[in-house]
Amino acid sequence: MARDRCVNFRATLCRHFLYTVTAAIPLALITSLCAQEPVRTAQEKLPIQSFRRSPEAFFYLGPFQEVLIGSAGVEYNDNVNLTQSNKISDVSLNQSLSLNNTWVISHLSQLEFDFTGQLIENFYGNGRNQVTFAVPDSKIEFRFPFLDTQVRLYDTFSYVQNPTSNPTATNTANLNNLTNTIGAVIDADLNVTVLSLSADYTYNDQSGTNAQGQTNNSTTGTRNSFRVGPKLSFRLSQTILYGLGSSLTRSTASGAANVNSFSVGPFINGKTRDFDFDLAAGVNFVSTKPAVPTNYYVFAAARYQINRNTQLLFSASHDLIFTTGTQLTEETVFRIGTQLGLTRFITFTASPFVNFGDVKTTTTGTINSVSTGPYTQFGIEASLAWKPRTRWSTTLTYDFTRRESGAAFASGSSNTYTQNTIAFSLGYAF
């Protein structure tokens, strides 16, 4: 597994109960970029943000279904520090372990535990060595019925090192981004409609460091977010839902402005035999200092299965996100992906993306500061996977990422960078 990739994600489309057909889809995220947390919602695994994949080998331990995957890999990075000049390369060795534990208690009750841990040893081109760790994915979730409602309790945890996952980061080699979200969702089926109420708390701490081991203040900050979100859903069909969702958020940070927001808008999501889709749009009302004008959010994702060997994915979003602490950035992101089954055992995936961003506030309380300003981040990830045996798999991955900043051109700063990485991994499913 390459360094700090967001893999082994599992998601469920149309997560409702009783008469709704559930489309449980095991998924693998094909891009190394994990979006920062939107202001209006806690960062979760988005439905159909990935491709379907073949079921992994599994075994039973009592009532538990277990998926245990170990992997080891090597990666070369030609610009680990994300700088325009004086680039520092990096060769890293990594070992990872991924565990999925599922206990299906009944058709309405399930306990699930997911964990992916990774140990990384970096050999920087400046002669410095460093051992880091990452937790790209960790979740414990319990679903159960209570009276006439369905309850979901969950805790998600991640510790991300990849600095390109923060589109405003430069001169940063390790992001050290810790995010923990505790939440609950209650669904009440009223026959004609489904009334949902969610509440969650997110703690985020980020302390970016460069290849010299020095702390980067521009990528260091802490955030606490509380959210409440009622939602009203209607069934257009057994597998398609539409309705109105809203979210009320309060986020605080030490040494930075608080952010209060209210978001509301319609949504529709569902699936047919070969087509999955998820659409949402609405308005963001934000209160902070300095003031941020009322803006909008849009999210669209679609996956089309052309045939058994080929599928396409498209996603687009416009939203207000947190980057560091309660710093706000307005971003527009487009992603296109394809997955091709070249042979029975060889699969090729490619996913180009582009991110147009505009920094709204920083920790110093400025808008569109010269040191940050508007930016464009774009790139592509391509991978070739070979599965010679049922339990063995190998993957060769190439990533290209470039960030351009108008402020960098105006001031001569190093907010523009280009990064190339190539990685090879070998995995075994126990």
C-alpha cells in the first residue's frame, strides 16, 4: 500500500430500513486525495465516491465475519516537502494491516469494526530519516432498532500524513492530521416519509511539519465542531430517495475565530441496475469574523457500469471547507475516473481531478491573504493491479499533483509546487 492512501473504504447507498432495498457496496477509493471536512457536515465516506470491487477473502471467527489484509510497499516521492524550489525527495517503506470485523445480529441489527493502520519509514533526500504512522480508516458502528426507529451509533477515527489532502498546504511533508467523530443517527419510518435526526461531535488536530522536522504554522491548528441535522426523506421508488436536509454547526478553535453555520437544501440519491447517483444542493449561511458572504453547496456523483469489465465514475462539488483549524476555503472540485478489467487478473484505474479554491479566512483573520490567495490544484492517479492468486495482490501506482497559486506568481513565494510519486505494494488477504 502506498503512503497514507485512503483505501478499503466501505459505504452503503440509501442506508434506510424496513421497505427500502439496501445497496451494500464494498468500495475502494481510487484517489489519494481525501477531501477536507465541509463546514456543514462531518467528513464521512461518501456513497459511490469509489468503484465497486470484488469481495475480499474472508473467514468466520464465531459469529464474526473477518477480513484481514496485510501489505508492504515502497514509494518514491520527488517533492515530499511540496515546494517550488529546493525540492527534497523521499523513499519510504511501509507496512499496513487492514481489518474489517462484521457481526450481523439480525436483519436490522449489525455491529461493524473497521481499522487500517500503517507504519511508514521515510528516508529523505536531505539525509534525515523518520518513522511515522497513519490510520487512513477506522470506524466502529452499531445499528439496532428501538421501538419504531432505527438507530446508528458510530465513531470514526483517522490520522492522515499525506499533505496533498489539504489543498492549501505547502512546505509540508507530514500533515499529522487527527480527526475523530462521534455521532448518532435516528431514523423514524412514518410510511409516507422517513424522518431522520443526526448529531455529532468532531475533534480535529493538525500539526504540519516539513522534511527538516520543523513545524509549519500555516498547517497547524485545532478545531471542535458540534452539529445537529434533521432530514426528511421520501421514496420515489424502492431504491431512490429524495427529500430535504439541513445542518446546524458550531465550530471553535483556540486563537482563531469561531464559525457558526446553517445549511439547508434538497437531495436525491439511489441506484438502478447499472447506475448509482447522489445529488444534493443548498445554501450555506455562515457567521464568523471576518464575515463570509452567504454561499451555496452542490454535490453530484454518478457511477455507471458499462459492462462487467468497465465502469466510469464522475463527481463534482462546490462547498465551504475547513482546511486548518477554523480556516475557511471555498472550493470547487471535479473528478473523473475509469476502471478497466484488462484481463481476469489485471485491472487498470485512472482518476484525474481539478480543484479550484479561494481562501476566505485564515488564522490571522485576513481574507485572501497574499501568502495564500486563490489556487488551482490538479493531478491524476493511475494504478495497475494484478491478482495472481485468490489471496495475493500487487499494485503499481503513479500520482501526479500540481498546485498553482496566483499569489505565488505575484509575490514570488513558494505556493506553487509539482509532485510525482510512484509506489509498489504487495498484499495478502488472510
